[in-house]
Amino acid sequence: MKAQDKRILNDGDLIARYTNQPSILPVELRAQIERKIDGQPVLLYALTDLDQSMQLSEIWVALSHDYLVIAKPGNGGNNYDFQVIDRESIGTVREISGLSCSCLVIDAVTTGDTQLAVLRYSHRQRRAVENIRYLLEQRIAGRDIEPANADQVYASAIAEPVRDAQASVAGQQLTVLWRLLSYLSPYRRELMIGMLAAVVMTVVSLFPPYLTKYLIDQVVKPFETSTMTMDKAQLVGWLVIVILTLTYLLREVGHWLRLKYMSILGELVAADLRRDLYEHLQRLSLSFYSRKQTGSIISRVSHDTDRLWDFIAFGVVEVSLSVIMLLGLSAMLLFLDWRLGLVMVLPLPLVFIAILVHSKTLKRLFLRAWRKWSVVTEVLSDTIPGMRVVKAFSQE
């Protein structure tokens, strides 16, 4: 397989995985379009995903050497309504940018406000539509440009934003983890106190079940069978209750120390992360800011650092405590009754496999949610400052 074909397949996999749209122009629709334009091959195409009422739709725009074809979904099935426009009749091409979508207005050569077509699309389709616009403008300027592979150009335009997002994620996840944990090194004191309190809290939590078992087996049952006197039963029972009370008090103290020092540690680490990220942003080129949306950058500085703070301060500790608790409970169950303990421990591999499979789905959903959050931040960052300008003009 050629490298070009592999690239198209890779882009198609990205489009199918992270977007809800076709990776290429449907074959049947392509054939119908080419029949409408006297057999001319489709040189370039794009998907405009909004209709006139700003509802999600699937409107294909195809470009041949002499024609521009707009295929809108019909009433039912795979039927399409086609609008064929002669490229020689196109006078100007205008793009009207908005906060959540854009419009491509195609005007006729004749004077006046004659509009041949108005195409509405979300930001996801912007690069593919810009390719159409570029070729139309070049024809208007008297220059003919024909792309080599329409499928490759379209797939690359849709998959490129996904690749940009993936480029910021390191391939070695352990490398990222160790890099994040390095932020803990300046705060060893808070880390040691918080971890020690967490370990004490976890270990102490293992004692109440054993003490309860001792109270039932060594005090309640002997007293019921009259093999233990009431005075001795009361003495041992109160002793066990006092130990249980001290155990719960010690656990609460450990819980309080852990929350206190881990919260302080998290705030210190978050401050370091934001400082380093801000310094790094100062060193980036202008071309980086021209490619990235403001909302995604703001989301990284604010929202993502908060998630990292929560992961470093509590996520790592919670995972460590869960492992300690799991091992401790398994050991205690095997010690008390190896048959019952074995029955309880055997399903653990299946649980780990289910967690691994489920985490992949969660990761994919989290990436989608992260991108949507970036879009929301982008809209807010452009809208809120604009409100002041609009209100100022209205007052004037």
C-alpha cells in the first residue's frame, strides 16, 4: 500500500473515532454528482453540517473543473437535491465568521446582491470549506489549481485538528506521570505527612472487622453458652469497645491531617504548574497563537491545571491507598478463613480487566468533553468582552 493511501486510512480512522461524520464523500453520491456534471471528476469536496435553520445536517459541496455542486438531503432515504453552479458565473466568494459557525456566501458575476448559494458550517468543517473557497478565488483571479487527491485533502482537513490535539499528548504515559510527580519534590514535608497520615488511616481501618469478630467469637458466644462469667465478659467487651473507639478517633485524625496537608500540597503544585505554563506561553511563536483557539489555551491554563492539581494531590494518594487496602483486606481474609478469602480474591483479575477496558472508553469520552469545554471557553472569551463594546455603541 502506498504511503498516500496509508495516510488517508489513518485520517479516516481518526475521523471515525473522534467525529460523527463520514471520512470520505459517499461513493454513490459521488457517482450521482459526476453524472449531473457530464461525467467530470470531483476535484475537491467538503461537508457543510448546518442547514438554513442552523440545524445539524449533511450538505456536501463538490467542485469539478467547471462546476460547483451542492447536494442537500432529500425527503427520505439516500435521495439528494442537487444545485449545479457554473464556476464561470461566480463573481465573489465571501466568508462571514461567527462565534460558533461560519457562512460561505457565493455571489454571481452580475451586479447587485445576487447570491448563488449560502453555505453554513461549524468550525469543525472550516479547513475543508476553506480549501473550496481558495480554489474558487483562484479561478476568479484567473488561475486554475487542481488538487491531486480529493479524498486525501478532505480527510487531512478534518483530521488535522485532531492531530494537533494529539500532538500535545506524549506517547509514553509513564513519562508524563514521572514528569508530573517531579513537582512534588520541593514539598517533601507536606507530602510525607500527608502520605503517612493516609497510610495510618488505611491500616487502622483494617482493625475494626477483626475486633468485631473477636468480640462476637470470644465474648458474645462464650457468654451465651455460659462458659464466660458476666464480669469477665463485661471487662473484655468494654476493652474491645474502647479500642474500637480509639481506632475510629485515630482514623479521623489521620483523615484530617491527610486532607489538610494534601490540600496545601495541591495548591502549591497548582501554582507551580500555572507559573511554568505561563512562562512557556511567553516563549511560543506568533504562528502557534494563529493556529490555536483562545479558548483551548485558557482551558489549559485554568481548567486543566485544576485537574492536574486534583490528580497529584488526591488521585495518586487514592490509588496508593486503594492498593494498600486491597492487599490488606485480602491478606486478612486469607488469614481468618483461607476458603472464604480465596473466593473473595479470585474475581479480582476480572475486575482489573473490566477497569482497563472501561478506562479506554472513559479516555475517549473525556477527550470529547475536553474539546467541548475548550469551545465553550472560546465562545465566552469572545462574547463577554464583546458585550461591553455592543453596550457602548447602543448607549451612543
